[in-house]
Amino acid sequence: MGKAGEHSFEVLKSCPHTWARAATLTTPHGVVPTPAFIPVGTQATVKSLTPDELSALGAKIVLGNTYHLYLRPGIALIEGLGGLHRFMGWHGPLITDSGGYQVFSLARLRQVSDDGVLFRSHIDGSEHFFTPELAIQLQEALGADIIMAFDECPPYSDDFDAVRQSTERTHRWAQRCQKSQQQNQALYGIVQGGMFKELRRHSATFLTSLDFQGYAIGGLSLGEPKKVTNEIVEETVPVLPEDKPRYLMGVGSPEDLFEGVSRGIDLFDSALPTRIARNGGLFTQEGRCIIRNACFRDWDGPIEEGCDCYTCQNFSAAYLHHLFKCEELLAYRLATLHNLRFVLRLMHEMRQHIIDGTFSTFKDSFLASYQPCDEDTRLAQKQKWMESGDTKFSQG
Amino acid sequence: MGKAGEHSFEVLKSCPHTWARAATLTTPHGVVPTPAFIPVGTQATVKSLTPDELSALGAKIVLGNTYHLYLRPGIALIEGLGGLHRFMGWHGPLITDSGGYQVFSLARLRQVSDDGVLFRSHIDGSEHFFTPELAIQLQEALGADIIMAFDECPPYSDDFDAVRQSTERTHRWAQRCQKSQQQNQALYGIVQGGMFKELRRHSATFLTSLDFQGYAIGGLSLGEPKKVTNEIVEETVPVLPEDKPRYLMGVGSPEDLFEGVSRGIDLFDSALPTRIARNGGLFTQEGRCIIRNACFRDWDGPIEEGCDCYTCQNFSAAYLHHLFKCEELLAYRLATLHNLRFVLRLMHEMRQHIIDGTFSTFKDSFLASYQPCDEDTRLAQKQKWMESGDTKFSQG
């Protein structure tokens, strides 16, 4: 575990036209230039990739899921083997979530009380009880650099009172998380408040008063329209302290990363780039392409001309098309390499443009050529993935 | 395509106690020190690995399957994209088989005549007709360095007359393959003859008279006892010319590689090391271990102490156990890296010991500690794999 002085956050430059900012996040295991995208390593692996590849792609920080690791292989086992860094062979900055989101999205038969959440494992139906204290204890055993408060993450709802009560519970849990913390990890609070701007401002104000080392915005990207996501972020960010990192959870499509960065977000995590890669959806400057489509059958060029990823440097789109048609294991890996490199390179470029004072024109230029997935398709995919129990292709 | 002078084979040293020999096989795309193991890249990919990884593992030559590539993505498509080397991104020596073995083991509804074989695709049931001439034409379009004659590969049988007739047909087909060859690839003949020593000697004698650039022994490792395999190899090898490479098809377990090398075999290919890896069977000096076994749950050390593979250098057996339990894509890859490295390193060591004159003691010492899979388990696995239609885990 690092010393207190090893955690810091320094804003280097702000965009004159948007709220975008370039900063440096320092952790005991290394430095993360922000804005940054955090690849998701749900079960102690970013699906199909080695830690070496993640480094080569430009990943500076990786996320592990406490809920999944608690169920399999068990937190005590990982602790006994020297912690999550050593277990998964990733020696750079590491973040774990608290399990809050997974308990409310993946697990079954939940009973929520102020004490905590009773749930059943999505793997074997076994019963478990998570509390804020346990979530911190588990994350301390895993030993990531950054850990998250345990929050209630209810589904998208227009019931103000219900969301208010849930948000207040998240606040009480945040305080209990702080009190139970014993290790020197950076603990981030999670702003909730559903789609109610008033509750979001209240949540951000309250959590700021608790002085966390960073602030996440949770409960978004759950199926609401993107316009709503953006408005909520716009309401929340100005309330948060300027000298602390801001983390928008669950966001990872190229267009959404731009929207988040321009609203002052420093950190993002999402399984989207890796998940759609395994389903054959590949990012290009023009938007997502579907590699299984017949047009790629004999496409001699790379997925994207000029892309510096290993896949595009070495293989034709036709080869990738063939691997997907044959369901070859290499398909998922080459696609994942491409999409992660696309997103990580994009974040690097955004940061450079913020520093150069040209972020705004860079954003406009990117979004002018990038054709996002249409809203209906996006929501249908999201619904399908959230309902799917296939961990190999849907989660992480 | 290379010039005639680019194919050569030079024996450097022979073992004084066995028939083992160290040689150098030169192809237009590079040099293969032998004895060598050839990883199987059935569908233009050694499952889960990149060409870079194959090189780093020490692979000097890779095999592609004409039958599979003919059905998917189609040979003309690969030819149009510059041939198999370029398509799969492997720029070293490459060998293709003729499709003979697959037509007789994987495809359905076969009708064999002297003309060729009518069969149905194992993928979609579509009807196809392979002839010796077509097998050569397809392999010329793929453009590998070494290509194989089209042979009849009937199941293990004790009907002498049937096997004799089939062997004679293989001989006629071998002549037709030679006649139809137009490119400067090294064409290898395939000795057949079932489990009949007399037929094997006859087949080796006849094919030798045709002066191929190399000689394979086919129709073995199909479920017969290992003692029989070894006896057939012992009958065959002395008949083959000393100055040409000898290739034992379908053999790849550590103990079998020793038996083959000590009987004068130079080249081996088998999907076994990669296939059992994907099923969680990992080679060690003591024999195969089953990584899913509970004993590995919290095993802090590598799969094998002292192993120089990427997996053992970076991850605990407990981590690999976890990945397999979670069916994570990285599991299949890390296991494949380990098993291929094990076999490729073993071949390299055998060669060095042949050169140093210590092969025989090296073999004895290895086999004294290596506990092979027992014969019943081995045959049951083989049966299961041959009957399985799951290309992701069973073939290649």
C-alpha cells in the first residue's frame, strides 16, 4: 500500500471553450494522465488480453469488479496470493468498484435495507449480504489504488421520493465507507440522484462536504436518453471540487467520451469498447463497422486505414471477417485490441488538444465525421446485454 | 514463390544409439531446424495466438488445413489477398496438408472412387468433390512452402485387402499429384498401408521411387495402440531415403515426440498440445496436469517451476485456474502459450542433445519422470474429439 503522499491530482490546463481539463492523477502504482479511459477487467482480466498488451495499448489504469471477484475466486484467495495487482499481473494503477452497481444490476432477489443488500449470486444462486463496511473491507483486501464507496444504484425511475430516499441511503453508506476505511487507498464517493437535477446537485454537495479523494457520477448510462445523461453531468460537475478527479461511470463510446470530457470529466470506465469488439463491432473514424458484414469478406485493407493498432498494422479486414465467421478465439482478441486502442488513442489526443488549446475544434471535427450508433439500436443492445447471463460475451 | 534452390534438407548429426538426427530444412520463407514440431493453424490461425507469439514461442513452421480453408473463407479469396502467408500474417515457413485426412475424418457422406472423393461439408452439408489435381491446385493457390500429396486415409482396419487397395489408390493419386504440380513448392508424398508392415514397406518403397521432396507417414495416431504406431514407424523409416525429411503426421504428445525422433522422424504436426491446452490440460515434466483441479485453486507458483513461457513467468497456477473456472478467453490463450512452448522447447532440446551426442540419455531421463496419460484415457479423449463438431475447442 502506498503512502498518503503518493495520491495526488493536479490540473494542468483547462479548455477555454468547454469544461474540459488535462490533469495528472498520481497513485502508488503510477501516474494516470487524464482525461483517461479505464479498461474493464471484470474478473481480473480485460477479456482476451494480457497485461503486457494493455500497457502497449496505452492503458494507464485498469478496473476490477469487487462483486465478481468476491463470488469467484473469492477475495480472501486473492489477498492470500498478494492482492489483485499480483494476481492478475497488472502492476500499474488499479481501481476497484464497490460491487454496488453489480449487486443492483446482475445479482438476483435483492432485499435492500439501511444495513445493506441481501442478494443471490448470478452464478450459483447462493445468498450473500453486502454492507458498506464489507465493500470497503473487500476492496482493502484486493488492494487497488483507488476504491469506490458502496452505493445504491436503483433502476431508471421517475418516482422522485423513491429516488430521494435511495440517494439519502447512498449518502449514509458513503459516510459509513469513510469511517470503516483503514488502508491508504484513494476512496471516491459516488453521486446518485437519478434523473432529478435537484437531487443530483444535493448529492454532489453532500458528498463534497465529506471530502472524498475523488468523485464519481453513478447511476447514468442505464438506458436514459443521452441528452438526459449530458444534462445531469452538467448539473453535477459545477458542484464538485475543482481539485479532485471526476469519474463518469459506465461511459465509453467515442461520442460519449467527448461529451463527458467537454463537461469536465477526468475518468471513464465502460465495458462497451471491449464488449462490442467481441460481438464484431469495430470503431472507425466514421462510426462503428460490423466486421461480419459481407462487405468485409474480401476487404484487403485494414479495418481502418492509418490505425496504429496491432490488428490494423498486421491483418486485413477480410482476415478478421474470416476469424469472426469461424468463431476463432483470435477474432475476439484482435477486435478488442483495435477498439481499446481506438478509445485510448482518442483520450490521449483529447488530452493533447486540451493542452494545446484546440480541444473544441478537435471535438467538432471528430463528431462531424463519426456517425454514432442510432439511439434505438443502442438501447436495444444495452437491454440485451443487461439481460444476458453469458459472462463470456456480455459482461466486462 | 521461391526458386528451386531455395528448398533443401541437410542432415548435420545422427545419434549413435537411436535413429534420431539433427538436420536443417530450408524453405523459401526460412529455415527450420529439425527435429521440429509444427503448430496447427487449421483455419489460418493457431487458435488464440498471433503470429508474433508463435515466433516468440520458437515456432519455425506452421501448418494450415486446405480442407478447412477451402470451405471457409475459400481458396480463391485467400489467393486474391496474396496467399496464405499474407492472409494469416505468418511470414515464416508454411505447410499445407492436402485435405485428404479431413475429407476422411471430418466430412460426411463420402463416395470414394479412383477419380477422387465426393463429400459433404461438415459446416453446411454442401457437396464437394476433391481430386488429387484439385488438392494440388488449391495448395498452389494457398502458396505454402511445403504441400502434401492427396491421399486416401481410411479408418483403422484389419481387412488386408481393403487396406491394400486403398494404399494402391493413394499411390496412383500421388503420381497424379506430381504430374499436376506447376509451382515450385516442396511436394511430400504420404506413406499409407494401415497397420500392415508389409503394406507400409511397399508404400514407402513405391513413393521413394517417385522421388518426392519429403515423405510423410500418414494414417497413424488414429486410435491404434502406441506400440503399433512405433512398430509401423520402425518398419517405414529404413525404407525412406536418408537425405529427405521424414514427417510423422498427427503426433504431438511429449512422449510420442521422443519415440518418433528416436525412430528417425524430422517433422511432426498435431493439434494435441493446443487442443488439450484449451481443455485445461497442461504439460509439465511430470506429465499432464488438469488446471481445473481443486489443488490449483490457491497454488501460488507457476504451472511449472522454471518454465520460461510467458504464462509461467507472469501468472500463478491459481490465476489460470480462476480463468478456466470463469471460462475467460485469456485462459485458452495462456494455456496454449504454455503447452506450445513446452513442446517447442522440448524439440529444441532434443535437437541440441542429438548434436551433443546425448539424445539417448536425455530421452531416458525425460521419460523417467514424465507420466503419460494412460492409454484408456487417451483413446477416450481421441474418440470424443474426433466425434465432436465443436470447431472452437476440438479441432486444430
